[in-house]
Amino acid sequence: MHPFVGLEYRDGMSMPGQAEITAPDPRANQKARTRAALVSAAAELLRRNGVPPTVAEAAEHARVSRTTAYRYFPSQDLLLMEIASLAPAVAPVEAVVAGLRDGTAEQRLLRLVDAFNPVVFAEQPAMRTALRGFLDTWFEERRTGEEAPVVREGRRMRWLDAALAPLRAELKEAEWRRLRAALALTMGVEALVVMKDVCRLDDAEALETLRWAAGALLAAARRPPAE
């Protein structure tokens, strides 16, 4: 049996709190759906045939043009990494987020941080490879003068929407967007690169620092403005 056979693609599942947030950019939603359709099609072909599909094959199965598909996944390696490594690796995080039905915003946020960042550190080679692919795509789009597509699923923002749902009514729209954006900096491969490559921290200290930063940002967002 091929090593990729049997993997289940888990992106696109609905999360608590997701419906409560109105996305500001309908075009971004459409791009995210196109990307998800390509990944889902590739995963289905892989399960059905037992052979890693090409980007072109995934595009045909998803009824997306090849040109569009290659903008999202410039290489087969990036597509296969998504369905064989990244999506399965974060499946436990999806389960944690799906279970965020109670608790304060701080408790829910820290559960998310404690679930996601250890996965990022444990899967460092795959995460760094994916980051390189995202950057390569950005440079290629810049070279051709085209607007960069949504090359990432956007898990962090979806997860943050779910974790912070109890706080949504307390903040103005601008404050909400700023908090989500700031907290996104405390999770994921970019945070790992800063902690490991720039700050030279070991894993334990890096994880604790990111956890502290997430809590501090949330506390700052809830603090009354200075007179």
C-alpha cells in the first residue's frame, strides 16, 4: 500500500464560533474555497487510486483550471505535503477547537495555543518546508505582477474566531481585528522561526514565551484605555 493511502483530509470542517464572525473580504472566502476544493480533490484521488495525484489531476477533479491550480500549488510536493503531513498533523488541534464549548476567552485561547504550537515544533521540518513553498509562491506572483492567491488554509484565524467567541461582543470591530491579527503572531511556523532562529530559545522556553505573549495580548485588549 502506498504510504499516503488512508489519510483523511480534515480541512474545511465547521468550528464553533465560525458562523458568528462575518468575513470582511468575500474574495478571500472564494479563494479559500478554491484552495480547499483542490486539497479535497487531491485527497480523494489519493484514497481512490493509491497514487499521489499531480496538481493537474487534482485541478481536473475539482473542476478548477490548471492555471488557477498551479497558482495555489506551484508544485506537486506542496500539494502532497498539505494532504499527507500538515492537515493530519493539525487534526488534534481541530479536535481541541471543536471542543471549545465553555470557559473564558483566556482559557479557550490558551487551550488553542497549548494544542497548536507543540505540533508546530514537533513537525518543524514539514512546517519550514511549507513556509518555503508559501514564500516561493509569493515571489513568483510578485515576479509576474499578479495578486498573490490564498496559498494557506487560514486555520489560525478560524481557530482564533472559535477561541475568542466569548469576547466578540465586548470589542469594537477594529479592536477585534487587531487582537486576532496580533494573536496570530504567537502561533505557527513564523513564531517558531522567530523563537528558534532569532531569539535562539530552546523549545520549552520558546513555547512558554509564546503562551505568555498570547495571554498578555489578550489582557491588553481587555484593559480599559488610559485616561
